[in-house]
Amino acid sequence: MIQLEGSRVLVTGGAGFVGSNLVKRLLAEGARVTVLDDLFTGRLENLPAAGFDFVEGSVCDAALVTKVVAANDVIFHAAARNIVVSTRNPREDFETNIGGTLNVLMAAREAKVQRVLYTSSTSVYGNPRYMPINEDDQLSLLTPYAVSKLGGENYCMAFYESYGLPTTAVRYSNVYGPGQDPANPYCGVIGKFIESLFEGRPPVIHGDGNQTRDFTYVDDAVAATVMAATSDRALGEVFNVGTGVETRVNELAAILIKVTGVDVQPAHSDRRDIDNIRRRVVNIEKARRALRWVPEVTLEKGLQRTVEWQREKPSRRAAGPQAKV
């Protein structure tokens, strides 16, 4: 079992949505945190005002990665190009999501770190045959993003088997919550829906809205990530991180309309080619058994917290917290 208190911990992509929430949790655990981020989609204002070191740079820079990784004991590798960027530019997706991951793993092997935790995605399942989705179910790679995230996973497992590098991967399912800024063009659907409602506009649903997702509150995702990174039972394993609850996008919009109190009806537009999954809900039994992790935040409670955060966000932004550089 890895103890985070006092450990030197690197978070790649730590200025992003999940990464910055992870940084806050690690600081609360007493870890000595360094963030590596090129600020392509991450934002300094996502991070706490102080208490950590910040290195601006890309995981594609092998020399920089080698230097930064060598100074740390545990690596949380969350840096990646997201699904929107990956679809628009598959080469950049490959260089960052696969090449960057290989840089991290090679540096970690050289430095003999205690653990590499890799953040993957349930995008690797595509349109599954059965529900809920198990970790060992057949995969269906429908986007360049899915290909690259699985490539990173496979490299992690190969380094564990070939070199004994302690690695673990988690597959996130539609993580949402405070810190997912709708001003960011790569923000998820929940932040965009809330922003529309605040402006009195109907949330725009792509397609008929009967497509389903397993929406995971960010604090639950972070808790699972930390448990997977510290448990000996997680070595060489891949875990689904979701809720096991399937929600239609139409239901999501209805809950948000109720929570915000805005009297509008959702609008519909053509479905997006980059998000062509009809149904998704994951089985989290493996994480429950091995890690003793279960999600604690219901969708309605998580959406209420997210709405409250977005209401307060302008004052947060005015405060302008800056990372330690």
C-alpha cells in the first residue's frame, strides 16, 4: 500500500478538469505535488492558489518528462488530447496520447517510481453488445481518441509485464462536476447545458436524446483514482470508474431544468459524429471488490453541486488564483 502523505507526486495534465480536482485531493492527503501541463485545454485558475510546483510543458517533450518524473515517487498520468481535438487532428492525438504516455512510462521505468496511474476512458468500449459493460468485454474503437487511450493502456500493461513497472489504469465514464468550465470549448455536455439554462436558452441535445451515459461525479472519480494508485491489489489492472446507473440525455436535461428552475424545453439538433455511442453504463463491481470503492454522489446531488459552482464561478474567476511557477 502506497502512502501519499509526504510522497512526491506528479500529475500530468494537472491543470485540466479532472487533473486539478485530483491535485486538490492529493494536497489534502499531504502529498508534495508537482503539476506538468502545457495549458492546451488546462487552465491555471483551475488550480489552488499555492502548495504545489507547476511546470509548463508537454508530455511530448521526452527530455522534460524524464527530468520531472525522476523527481517524483508516484505518477498520475492524466495529460491527453480530448475526443474533440483527437477527432480533428489524429496525428496530434497520436503524438500526445500514445507518444506522451510512452515518454512517461520510459521515464518512470528509468526512475523506478512506485506507481504510474493512467487515466483512460470508457470510449474504448464503443457501442457495446451487453450492459453493463465489464472491463474484459469486447472493445470497439470508433474514434482516434479511443484508439489512443487504449494504446496508452496497453503500453502501461506491457511495461508492467515486461519490466515490472507498477502500473494501473482507470477508465472514466462521463465525469462532470465543479471545475468543468463551460467557457472552455472542450467542456462536457453538463456544463454546456447549465450555461444555456443560466442564459434562459434551451439546452441543445444532439440527436433524439434517448442515448444514454453513465455520468460520474468528479469527487467520486478522484477517490477511485487515488485508491487505484495506492492499492497493491490494483497492480497491472484496469478498472471501470462510473456509477452503474444508465441515464438518458433527455433525463439529464430534465433534471437540470428542475434544479435551475428555468422554464424551457430542450431543443434538438443533429447527432454528432464524434459521439456516436448509443448506450453506455459500466459495471463497477471490480473496483468495489478490489478497491473497496463505491460512488457516493447521486446524479441529482452532483448536478445540484455543479449548478451551485457555476452560479458562483464569476466571483471565483475574479479572485484569479495563480499556480506556483
